[in-house]
Amino acid sequence: MPATPSVTLNNGVSMPQLGLGVFLMPHKQTAQNVSVAFENGYRLIDTAAAYQNEEGVGEAVRKSGIPRDELFITSKLWNADHGYDNAIRGFEASLQKLGLDYLDLYLVHWPVPMRGRATETWKGLEQVYKDGRVRAIGVSNFKPAHIERLLQETEIVPAVLQIELHPTFIQGEVREYAQDHGIQVESWYPLGGQGNSEGLLHLPLLTNLAKKHGKTAAQIILRWHTQLGLVVIPKSSHPVRIKENRNIFDFELDQEDIAAISALDTGVRLGPDPDTANFR
Ligand code: NAD
């Protein structure tokens, strides 16, 4: 299988373009799935404090024997930990659960604008970054207006923006904004998310493209993400699918295939709106 390509973040750090997402995976299953992913060449793992499975990721990292500097481990700060001191404590708790002494990427999970603490939270992330305990910092679910505020009030431009993004919600304007500001976009719900992926994977356009390229519909969608320059983190708990999702770098979609997939955009989110999402 060809190697996973990398993107270079705005601070020079290299990030694999494909990883395993571990949302909704219980601890034990997480350790097993991450081990399967490592065996299949994955090096990027996307977890979060809120997923309550950072220990499982850490267990698989230790078992793997893969040199730490070949891995790219992301975690995220939960909403309950907004605020400068809380953010630093939240970061330290994640490190401890993972059993690591540094992270590759740490994200603010949601902007929670109604609480108004995103700026001081970001300053907490800037501090752990300056202390050399994380190689890059970024945000998740921030809209351009939320990022603008950070740019005005803080020092460091986020390296990554992780957002809902899939063929029916292609986030054209946000991608353009991120590109103009040197921010790498990473897609969550890349296959439409649990409960929606079935419908997406059976669309005739995708099943036809799958036939044309001798691939599966899931592989077609993941290749669409990577050819758009996005980082993608599909989730699966099935070894066959974990392998299948990794095996997308031995073919290329044509420009017209990419345009046809992008034309599936409805502009409608499947997940929560970051302006109103206030999970505790
Ligand atoms: P996803 O789009 O990766 O879809 C997962 C669904 O697709 C699962 O039901 C899975 O069984 C199915 N699937 C996976 N591979 C398949 C294949 N080859 N063939 C057929 N079906 C397949 O959705 P997700 O897990 O919600 O998102 C991916 C990752 O993004 C998460 O695990 C998490 O790491 C991250 N995420 C982040 C946020 C955020 O707020 N930052 C929110 C949601 C998810």
C-alpha cells in the first residue's frame, strides 16, 4: 500500500493526511482498533477528552513499539475546561491519560460562544505550545467569525481547523477562509457520520465512481477529501474497513469526478451548529 501523504502545517510541522477517528469507541475497543490501524500503516489518531478513551489510545501506542516521533496523536479540550488555567489542566489530564509526555496536536473542541471564554482558553493552549508540550495547536467547530476574534486578541494563528465536512456539506467558504489564513482543514463526519454514512455510500454517483475506479464508495469519498487537500479521520471498528479506508492512495479521481462529488452539497449540516452547541 502506498504511504500516507502528509501536509505541512503553518508552523512547519508535518501531519499525515489520513488517520483513525475514535469517537464513540469504548476504551478496550479503542486499544484494539488503534492497534489494527497501526498494523495497517495509520500513524495519526484523533481522540478527545470527551471520548473518554484516551487511555485506550495510550495503551495501543505503548504496545505498538512504533517510535513516538513517527506517530501523530491529537486530542481535544472539552467545553467544561474553557478558561486559561482550566485549559492547561485539561491538557495535562489528557497527556496523563494517554501516558505521553507531549501531544502532536491539541484542539479546542467547540467554541461555545455563549460562554465567551474561547479567547482565554486559546491563551492557555498558546502557553502549552510555547512550553514545548504540544507540536501544534488548533480549533474545532470554530466558524470564521470565531477565529477572527482569536486572531484579533491572541498571538498564534491556529494550525488546524477540524470541522464537519463531507460530500453533502462541503464548507466551500470556510475552506477558502482557512486557506487564505494558512489554516489546515481536517474533516469530521468524513463519511457522513454514524447513521448517515449508509445513505451517502449508496448514492448512485458514488457507487458508479466506485465501479469506475475499482474501489468502494467509502474509498471514493475519502480520496475526494484528500485530493481537496483535507486531512481526513474516518472512524471504523471493523478491521476490514480500517484497512479499506487506508487503501486510497493508489488511484486518483479525475477533476470531473471531484466536481461531481462536490455538487452533492446541500449546505445542510448533519451535526450541531457551533453557534448554538453548548454541550456540557
Ligand atoms: P464517519 O464519517 O467517520 O463515519 C463513521 C461511520 O461510517 C461509522 O458508522 C462506520 O461504521 C462507517 N464506516 C466507516 N468506514 C466505512 C467503510 N469503509 N464502509 C462503510 N461504512 C464505513 O463519522 P465519525 O466517526 O463521527 O467521524 C470521524 C471522526 O471525526 C471521529 O471518530 C472523531 O475522531 C472526529 N469527530 C470530531 C468531531 C468534533 O466535534 N471535532 C465530531 C465528530 C467526529
